[in-house]
Amino acid sequence: MTKVLITGGSSYLGQHLVPLAADLYETQYTVYRHDPWGQGFRMNVRDETAVMRLVASLRPDVIIHTVGSNRVEKMAQVIEQGTRNMTAAAGEVGARLVHVSTDVVFDGHGGPYREEDPVSPLHGYGRAKAAAEVVVAQHTDHVIIRTSLIYGLERMDRGTAWVAKALQMRHPVTLFTDQLRNPVWVNTLCQACLELASLDYRGILHVAGEQAMSRAEFGLRMLDWWGIGERDTLQLGLSDPQEWPADCRLDVGRAKALLLTPLPGVDTVLKSA
Ligand SMILES: NC(=O)c1ccc[n+]([C@@H]2O[C@H](COP(=O)([O-])OP(=O)(O)OC[C@H]3O[C@@H](n4cnc5c(N)ncnc54)[C@H](OP(=O)(O)O)[C@@H]3O)[C@@H](O)[C@H]2O)c1
């Protein structure tokens, strides 16, 4: 049976991915501080020795590297050094590397973006993820999944949770009408990661929901879904396009042609729930 190692089993994505992976593959996962099921391997991705040792002992066929969101401490190091370490370890054992990246490697001036469009990150997170992609691409058997805002319908995503908490505390919140994204249902993204684990596709793939919408539209859909009625301090507005990428729509045509996994947009997902 194929052996899969998932980094970041405790991430929002990882907590959905690990149980689904376990239905298909012999699955192990790493955590850093929190272990949702108490069966993970504690590992700091910045620690090269620890990474090499763990991967050498588990000898996975596939590594799905989810660690590296914009919420981690020492973000740039976790993303860049952590990915360098995981890539080197994958090379040592000949594992396929499925790497999760982001739409904000683009500057948001020219969406919808295709896989071959040049990256042009505007902020530190985007720059670190773009640098990590370059490292991953040096490993022959790799796939880089660029995705968008991740949401679920059973567990609130971290972005919506932040907004909901701020509104409940009556803090001002602005949802941006000019930032365009292709939010992705976490189940879709998990299925795509697992499908790509066993395909021989190599390179970058844009995996996101096929419906583009503004962060404001998305935020309001999520607040409705979760029944968050406190909106006195909520406003809609524009962001600074020099600082924050505006139009990061992803062209998902290649993923739609390649994958069996459907890529429904937010409205389709909500309608079928
Ligand atoms: N969330 C989104 O909307 C979104 C959008 C586009 C792309 N992505 C990408 O999707 C992936 C998952 O994002 P997410 O939002 O699900 O992540 P997340 O919930 O913010 O989770 C962060 C993860 O990083 C782990 N971690 C932190 N520091 C670490 C270290 N030094 N060594 C090892 N692990 C460490 C945490 O472990 P502990 O909890 O155990 O400490 C946790 O598992 C990321 O690669 C991100 O760039 C996310």
C-alpha cells in the first residue's frame, strides 16, 4: 500500500486531509504543537536534522507538504527553510512531493492566472511561498498545488473565525470588494491532493473552486452559513492594491481537464449542502 506522509496534520487543511488520506493510503502525519488525534510525529520543519531523520525512518512514497500558512511563527523560515528541508528529505528517499502553495504568489494585477504566468508577489508571505515553489521545482517528482481561500462547512475556516470573533467583540471589520479569489471547499482540495498523490502529473497546478468572487461576497456567504448576525461593525471597502494583491483569480482549466475531482464554486457547494 502506498505510504503517505502529511506535514501539518494539525493545520486547517491537514485536519480534513489526514482522515480522508487514511481511507486510501497508509497515512502518517506530522504536527508541531497540537496533535488532533495523538498519533502524529512531532517535527519542526525548520530543523533539517529532524526532518531528514524522520523521513528516512518512515520512507514515505508520497509527502504532502501543507505546512507553511501565513499564520505560523517565524513564517518566512517555516515556509522557505521548511520547504527546503522537506524537499531534500523527499529527494533522499525518492518520494513524490505534493506541495501546497497559494494564489498570492501573484501581484493581483492580471487575473485569472494560468500556471505558466510569472509570479510577482507583493508581500512577505507571497514572496516566501514563491521562493518555496522554486525549491520544490528542483525535485523531479513534484506537484505544486496553487490554491485559494480554503473553507469548510463543518468546521469554520480560520479567516471566517477571525472575522466572526471581531464582529462579536464589536471591532471594526472591512471586507474587501476588490480582492477577487476562487475560494475552495476543503473537501475538494483534499480530494485533489489525494488524487495528485498517485498521478504522474509534474509541475504547477491551479486547484480552486471554479467560481470567482470578491472576498466581501465570500465573507458574507460564510457569515450567513455560520449564522453570524452581529454585523454592526462590518463594512465593505477597497484595499490598497500596492500592498495587497487584488485580482488573484486562478484559471483552473488545466485541473478540470486533468482531475476526476470536481471543482465546485461556493454557491454550488452551499446549494448542495
Ligand atoms: N487557509 C487558506 O485559506 C489558504 C489559502 C491558500 C493556500 N493555503 C496553503 O494551505 C496550507 C495549509 O494552510 P492552513 O491555513 O490549513 O494552515 P494552518 O491552519 O495555519 O496551520 C499551520 C500549520 O503549521 C504547523 N506549523 C507551524 N510552525 C511549524 C513548524 N515550525 N514546524 C512544523 N509545523 C509547523 C502548525 O502545527 P501545530 O498546530 O501543531 O503547531 C499547523 O499544522 C499552507 O501551505 C497555506 O500556504 C492556505
